[in-house]
Amino acid sequence: MSALGRHVLVEFFGCSSEILNEVSTIEKAMLQAAEDAEATIINSTFHHFSPYGVSGVVVIQESHLAIHTWPEFQYAAVDIFTCGDVINPWIAYDYLKKAFEAKQGSSIELRRGQTDLLERVDFNIQQDRKDKQTELKPEYKREVWFTDRDDDIALSIRHKGQLLYNKKSPYQKVQVYDTYEFGKMLAIDNMVMCTQKDEHNYHEMLIHVPMQTHPDPKNILLIGAGDGGSARELLRYENVEKVTQVEIDEKVIEASKLHFPDLSSAYNHPKLDLLIQDGIKFVADAPSECYDLVIVDGSDPQGPAEGLFSTSFFEDVYRILRSQGVLCFQSESPHCNSKAFVELNQCQKKIFGQEKVHTYLAYVPMYPSGVWSFMYASKGDAHPLNVNDATVEKFAKQHDLRYYTAAIHRAAFALPTYVREMIEEV
């Protein structure tokens, strides 16, 4: 061979968009391509980016295979570099073209390190180090990453590579990953919804703040919350007579039942009435003054959840609440979605009144910035700080709560200056 390495630059056109957007599928294909070419795999690192695209590299003893995909253009760029003349990079090329269902491939091979232009220089290496290197066998380390990102911020979490659940509903894509640090993770349209490790932070704060301060919540409406965590927390209370849950996407419920038994544990509870319907329409059609508490546990304001952030929806919620009714809902990150956060606060104040709306915060590590907000709006006299600390502590201990305590309850309403300034009336 007249060169140190062979470098094949590849472009694949007309590929399957779905394949190019699945990090697990891409990683598996790249690894198999390396194996078919009889390369020795050292490690792999792959990232999925929201909403589109996968980047990754398979490091082989003979160099590397790298890729970046543009699913929205059905295009992938691949870089195959092999040292020496033992590995044939074109075997990897042929495999990947079939794996990505490419209609067309364009490629060029470069010979890297022409030997007639190089002069070999011998240098000494300590013998004991040489002996150790000879004894070592390459260990394959696998790194596959899920990345939840928008235009300005991204969060990556390493997972085990296999999609435990991957289905498309008429509304969205629902997936479950098994992560190393946070356990199983539910993602919708490539956004993190919850993980086993930190879901308690979110669900306990969304539910127990209103439940511990409403005078007598018996009939409760829960909008969204397909993972089941909110229903689980609500049904810890013996005085609750009925929880009506309205979730638009049964695939979210299915994924939770299959992979999050703790989260979905209340789905067979006799007091839960689960309806697969559009929550916006349900609220619009509901009779006036029929619910003590309305909880809105939706995803970010896009896709099927977008209407849950509208003025008309919250006006209907106000109408269906009883005279002492309370509304509580997640209201985005003050850091990363400040526009929606401020608009939601202003909307509630116009509907419920300036003194009836209260914002509180919780720490949810897997959500953008980790600082997440909730809003509490009361139609009657309920106030979120009229809480009995002893009752809260007894309840938290009895049910082995992981985040919510009396001190956390009160502290959540102590807003940082920058948050207060965002929502104060001028």
C-alpha cells in the first residue's frame, strides 16, 4: 500500500427520515458496518438532537467511522477512515447504504499519508510500557446520548442504546429510554417528560401544594398526565371521591403501564375515571361549577398541548370550578421559556384576579435549566400558604414522599428577585 490510510467521504441521499432520526438504529448500523469490515471496535459515542439529527462516531483500532444525519432532508454524511490495508472501507459503505435505505450514494476515496512523501523516524518507548500495551486488549465502551435541545439550550443524557418503547400516535412520538443516571425516561417528540429518578420532584409539587391547601377537594379533574404520576399522588388522599383524568394520547398511558409501574400504579384505582379524549373539548363541554380542583399536567405549549395554554381554555376552567375551587398547573421554566411563563401569569390574573394567583418553583433536574414553575389560582378563599405544617409532615412520612415537605412547600413560594420582577404588575 502506498499510503498510511484510506479515507472514504460519503453522502447518502433519499434515505429513510425515520431511520436517520433514531439514534439507536444509527448506532447499531454503524457498529455493524465496522464489524462487517472486520474492524476492531474500541468505543462508540452517539447523540440524538431535538427535533432532528444524529451525530456519532465509532472509534476502531484502525481509526474511525463518523456520521451526521439530516432527517428532514433525507441526507447523511459519513466519514470512514481505515489505517493500513487490512480493512476495506467499502464493505462498511455498502452496508450503510442498505441500512439507511438510501436511494443514492456519492463517495470519494482519498489516500492519506502517501508513503513516498514521508520519512519514518524510530523512537524509544520504555520496555515495561510496551509490554503492558501488548498485554491489553481493547475494551469496547458504548456511549449513546439523547439530547433535548432548542435553539439556545441543550440537555444530554446517556442511555443504554435500546429503545424500550417507540410508537407514533396521531398526535406525537412516544419513546422510552433506559438511562444510566436517571433510570427509565419518557420522551415525547424528543423532549424529556419524566425520569424515574426525579419524577417525584415534579408530581409531588404539582399535586400536594393544592391538595394540602384546598378546604375539601372531593371531585377532581386532571387534564393530561398520561404517565400516571399525578393520578398516583391525588389518590393518596382518602377524602377524594373521584378523579376524572382526560388524556388525549393513549400511547403515553400504554408506555407508562409497560415501563413505569410505580408511575402508573393508580390506573386501576376504583376512584379514577380515565377518559381518552381531548381535554380542551372536555373542559369546554363540562357543566359549570362541578369540580373542586383542576390540575393541568400537560407538556410544553406545542403539539396537542398547545391549546392547554390558551386564554379560552383557562376561562372554561374557571367556569367549571366550584366557588372554593383551585386550579394548579405547570407553567414552564422562567429561564428557558420566560415568554410563556409571563403570559400564563398575566392570563390567570385577568381571569382569577390579581391576589388569587400565586407562582411557586421546584427543582426538576431533567427539565431545561432545572428550575420549573407552577401556578396556583384560587376561585375562592384558598391560599397556598395556609398550610398546616404538622399535617403535611405526617402525610409526607406516611406516604414516603421523596421531595415534598412542609418546609419545601413554604420555601417554594419564596421567589428569586428576577422571577418576581417578571410577573409583578407595573
